[in-house]
Amino acid sequence: MKKTIRDFDLNKKKVIIRCDFNVPMDDGVITDDHRIKASLETIEYARKHGATLILMSHLGRIKKAEDKQKYSLEPVALRLSEYLNQEIIFCEETSGSLLKETVDSLKDGDILLVENTRFEDLDGKKESGNDPELGAFWASLGDLYINDAFGTAHRAHASNVGIAKHLPSGVGFLIEKELKIMGGALENAKRPLTVILGGSKVSDKIGVIENLVHLADHILIGGGMAFTFLKASGLPVGKSLVDEENIAFCKKMLEDYKDKLILPIDVVTGLEVSEETPSRMCFINDIKEDEMGLDIGTSTVKLFKQYLEESETIIWNGPVGVFEIPAFAGGTKALCDIISGEGKISIIGGGDTASAVIHFGYREAMTHISTGGGASLELLEGKELPGIECIDEM
């Protein structure tokens, strides 16, 4: 069992907390701050127990110098100050003398937010490549390291694995909750356990399928990945997305687990992925050569509903259609409504699935919405997450 923030004396300690402030922005304005809110419990606990805080996070991907203006964490510092009712000291540098001097000048109880850790990626990908010197420098700024960024826990970065190598370490309340709920849903699930898998490529979810086919009672498959399974079963799929390299894998899964894997029986098609394309609903065997499936149809929704209504635990990773386009959003929205019923444990993987659930207004209706798409996917695969594996054991 990993240590948590509760296992340390924080009083008068400089505590580095790796947060997940990777929030959507529009011209420097935060459009959804649920990840900031999710970090507050750990931050407030540390503040209450006498810590001086050094907060770190990435935001977006930094590929060129111009990205630095677009992905600055300064708006996050302002939002944090509103929630915490305290000035948040912001350092524009991610390494070097200015950051060191700013940390050295902190008074007891101060909170510092360091600029986007991925600014260091402009110099040889030092952050995402877990540069040992950068990790050691960041660790030298504090007395204790707490990782509370589940969204990057599946990556070995300088700001998680790199720092933890040099300091006593634990996880925050957000990661603790993610591990308890996501891990517990698989190990001690209330049954029947049904998994919904969507998204585009089968290759992204081979490990998940191989792991969950032994754990779940049923796996409902939608989204673009469904058409690789449908083609593997000999059905026409027109111009639908097909992962050609994994047709053999899908065929074997269908042969070995035909009663567990549930495929769509009808779809909503279009000629292309656009808002202008005409759409129509048809059964799977009626997809025309120039059409592509872009959503599950109403008969599939009814089929999936039969399994979902009987389920005690539902795990969902991947939208079942191109939900960003209204004509192809019906299936994903219908599933949101079905699984939000009272008495069910509904666990939503992060990334696009979380975005869809929140977009359709079901945030509060779900038991848990993960803050990490890639991390939740790797948990479902049964993998160890580097950003958690590096944390001290009890």
C-alpha cells in the first residue's frame, strides 16, 4: 500500500504537490475547472497542517516557443486564489535561479505555483523525458513530495518519477480516490459488471479487452472500434474506420468470447465526419460502400440497455459515436441517461468519455468520473502506473 499525505508531518515543511491543472482554455480563459476543484482537498489539507506549498503541473503540449503564451498556468493561479481565498505566488520560470530564489523567499503557509512543467520540453524534452538533473533540481526545492496528478500517473516524467526518486513521497486524496474506485471496481465489483468500450482504434484497447474479458460479465463495444469487430465477423462496414492490423485479434476474441462481447446491430451513418454530411440509420448489414458508421443506432441502444439495466457496476471508456456532432451524438447521450440511474455504480474513464458525460450534463449523476484518460485505461489493462509505482510504500 502506498503512503498518502496523511502519513507525514507537514508542519513547517516545504511540500511539493504535483497537481493536474491540465484544464481546457480558450484565449487564456479557463472553460472547465473541474480538475482544479479536484485538487483542492489535498491542497487545503496540506495548508491546514502547516505546510508551505510548491504546486507543479503541466498544461497542454509544448512543441514550440509560441506555445508558451497559449499554455501558461497564470490563469490557474488566479482561479486557485479565488477558491483558496489566498494569494497564489506565481513563478514564470520552471528552473534556474529565479525559481530557487522564489522558493527560498517563501514564508510559512505561502502557496507557490510554478509555471507549466512542460516548458522544459523545449530544451530536449526534459520534463516528459524524465531528465535526471531536472528531477533532482525540482526535488531540491522541497522536503516532501506528494503526487496528486492521476492524469499523468501513467507517464514517467521528471515532475513525478524524477522528483520521487529524491524525496519522501506519498499520494494525495485525488489519486487515492482514483485507485480505490477504479481498482476496486475491478477487484471487488458488485455484479453483474458490464464494461462499455468505445473510441476509435482497437489497437488502443487490446490490453484492456484482454484483461477485462476475464473480469467483466459483458463488454459492449461501440464507437469506431466496433467496425473492426464487425468486419472480422464478416459484415460489410463501407468506409467505416477499420483497424486492419487487428482484424485477426478481433476474430479470435469473437470466437473465444462470443457470449461476452456485444456488438452494435444498427448504426447512424454519414458520408464523412462533418456536420454537413447527410445521416441515416440502418442495420449493420445495410451499410453502403460510400458510408461510414458514426454512431450506434436506436436498436443498439435498446440492446445495450438490456445489459446495463441488469448491471450493478458499469465501467465506460470511449464514446460510442462522434458525440461532438449533434447528428451522431444520440447513442452516447442515450447511454449517459441509462447508466446514470440510481443504485448503479457508474465509473467513467477520463478523456473523451468524461468530456462527453460532462457535455451532456451528467457530471453529478455518475458515481465517479476519472480525471485521467490514459491512466484509467492502463489501470483497466492491469498495468502498473510509473507515477504511482515510484511512491513510497507504507
